[in-house]
Amino acid sequence: MAAGIVRFRDPGPEGVAARKAAQAALDLKQTEFNAQGVEMNQRYESSAVIPDEGAKPEEWRRDRDLQNQPTTRPGAKIPHAWLVGLDGTRMSMLDVTGKGLFTVVTGLAGTAWKDAVRRLDLPFLRIVVTGSPEAQDLYCEWQRIREIEEAGALLVRPDGVVAWRDHEGTLDAGEAAEKLSAAISAVLDVADLSTIPREKQPEQAKPSGTPLFA
């Protein structure tokens, strides 16, 4: 051990070689212990995912195995971003989507989607409006990574995977309802959503979190 430390501190060729070997060993361990990409970069392709029209293959900006690449592309898990609730509790986007329900995620400008969700009146569908008092995006974390306009929308499956997205959005509630209905019908492979019983699901438990303003 002592000899190894001495060699590591050697300013000569042996020391240089030892330090390079240490770097190589540490880099190798990164792929063993810190491979967030392996855990987080799954992308699903199925009839329960509607890809963007004309979508090109995803470009990986960094090492796909090592680095997590947050995205709202259909087929990806919705990315984490901190939001703040009415009571000042910090909560993750992961905590307000999924959990056994379909979720529409939009921004304050997406009023048409809020009306669309109300019109469809589906027992398994809820909406999260980022920027609202219930889901404040105080530090613009979600705004930076959402990849859609504020009036756009994401449809998130009960397992937290993005099923479909509308980049630009619409001001027309009727159009929003038609788009959302078509997307849900395609994902569920149900021709007519009106055949679904309108029995409300049990209310979801409130996400636990840390009060940001105690």
C-alpha cells in the first residue's frame, strides 16, 4: 500500500503511468455504479405510444449509458422537475403524474386542455397545470425541459410514460377535446370513449414532500 502511494506521488514516468491507470479504473467504475442512462433512458415503442408526426430518431447528446437524457418524447418516462404546491410543499413531476391514472400536463396558457378534460369526463383522467397555485414552477425547471409550448400538452400514461404530446396546443376547447379523445382512444384501443363507465376513481393520496416555505 505504502509503495503504491509513493508511486502515485512520483513526478516521473512511473507516477504519470500510475495516475493514468487510476483515471482509467475510475472511468470504468462509472459504468458500473453511476450509469443513470442505463436506468433512465428506456424508450418504449408500442400501440400504446403515439410518436410525434415525422419524428426522427432521438439524438443522444451525451453517453447514453452514463447520462440520463430527460425528454418528453412519446415513449419516454416523464422527466423529473420540482414543483411547489399550494401549501409550499415541494413535489416532483413524477409524483403528480402516473399513480394509476392518465394525466394531461399543460401550462397556464393551455386552458383549452382543461376544458377538454372536463368535457371528456373520464374517471381515469386528470390534469396538471404547471404554473397554477397547485403546481407552481417557481424556478422554471419544468419550463426548461418540457419540449412543448406552454399551451401544448402531454398525455402521460398511468405508468408515467408519455403516450402522446401536442407541441403547440390550441385555443379551441372543442379541438383540444377531439385531439385528446383520439389520442386516448388510440392508446387504449377503444373505438368509443362514451362506452366507458363514468364511475370516479378513489382520490389519489397527496404527494409527500418537503415544505419549501416553512
